[in-house]
Amino acid sequence: MNLSVRTRFAPSPTGDLHLGGAWTALASWVVARRQGGLSLLRFEDLDAARCVPGSRERLEDDLSWLGLDWDGTPVVQSERGALYDEALARLAGLGLVYPCDCSRAEIARAASAPHEGEEAIYGGLCRDRDPTRPMKRPPALRVRVPDDVVSYDDEALGPFAHNLAREVGDFVVRRGDGVYAYQLAVVVDDAAMAISHVVRGADLVASTPRQIWLARILGAAPPRYTHVPLVVAPDGTRLEKRTPGVTIRALRAADLPATTVIGALAHGLGLRPTAAPSTAVEVAEATATGPIDRKSTRLNSSH
């Protein structure tokens, strides 16, 4: 066993496992298993209002049905508040944290118009505000990013270089309601779990420079990143939890074998030459060194 290779699948328990989630789960699992490493499971449930009772158990059941096992006890973010408190205190001790009571509308008005599909970059309205000025609402906490470039080589998409000040901006690490932001929690957990390889959807590419910078500031070595293309329907629309008929639960109810699902996902990821039925173990054993395919893939959700 190669304990230096550790991946994680980190769903939010907000509904049943869908094909897009199974797609990234398989990709992450194969990266670990083909090298004799560990595949870990983490539930990102900090936003309690969005979590669905029973979703965690159903996610575990669907992963097991697909043959995607995990090592150790699943990590649950809502049980790890002390770790996030400690990380926030370290950032504050470095003078990197400041309160921000800007609304989304205020941020959008102040930001340069982003290109289609890009998010608005925070313009620093509260960065140097008078600390005695009353807050309009409970403030979020942001981190001050430097005018530095973060570079990394994505194992599916190739090299990236992002200027933090111009392309990322000061980002939220704790929301105004006290909930820790995804960016901080993910970095803290990946470091605590000694994750070596993060395999996730390409929709999270924009998060990567934030997380690499945060990891380094907090004294952790950033993992290696692989962003796989998103699963889309034949018409090109993205498959999501609310897309009818594309949950693993629905495929199970339609008596579709797990090997059929795994075979289709593995072929779409470029891990198998055909979509022939296959087990997850067979995919890992046949993929000793092959990369994740960089091409976008369309899966027919009509079974």
C-alpha cells in the first residue's frame, strides 16, 4: 500500500448521488487505487440549511453499490469547527483578516464587469475601512490576498497562473452568519487528512489558486490537482442533482447494473477504451498510468 497517495471524495449531503458526482467519485477513487493509495470520504455539511436528512446514508449506500469503497471513517465537516477556528485565528494573527459588510449588490456595482461565466472580483471596499464605522449588517470575514501569482500544473487541464490581486481578489473565509466558507474548510480538511491528490470537477478550477495560497499561508503543502470535465446531457446541458432521472438511485430503481454505470463513466473519463460493463476494481487495474481524459463528455441520461 502506498500511503503517500491519498484522495478524497467530498460530497455535500444535499440530495442523492447523481451521475456527475459518481463521475468525480470514480475518477478520484481510481487515482488512489491504481497506485495502492487511500481513498477517503468527507461530507461537506457546513451549510446546514441545504442539507437533507438521510442524504449522507444514501450517498454512502450508492457509493457502496457502485463498488467505490473508502478507507477509514468518513470525515464530517460540521464536527470540525475547532480546526477552522484555529486556522482563522492564525490568519488573523498574520493581519490577513478583515470584516466586510458589503452586500452582493454593492460588490457587483463596484466590480469590473466580468466576462461571461466568471465571477465578480471583490474590489476591496472594506479592506481599509475605518474600524470605528458601524456595520450595516453582520459582517463576513475576508482575507487580504497579495499581488502575487499562483502557478500550478493541473494534471488534466495543464498549466495555470493566476494573479491573486487582479484575478481572485480578497475572498470570504467566514460568512456573515458565522458559517465557515468552503475555501477555508476545504484547505484545513485536505491538510488535516494529508490529501495528496484532489480530483474534482472543472467547475472548481477558480477555487484552486485561493486554496493553494491558503494552504501555503497555513503551513501546508498543497495537493496536486486534477479537474475533470463536467458530465453533460446529449443536448449539452450540465447534469445536476435536480436533473430528472440521472441519480444513481434512479438508475438502481431502473435495474441498471452497477457495472454498466461504471463502464460508461470510465469510458467517458478516458479510463477504458469502450463503455463495456466493468467493475471499479477492473477500471483501476487496467489504468496503471493513464491520465484522465481532458475532453468533455456527454452521457445519455435516458438510460
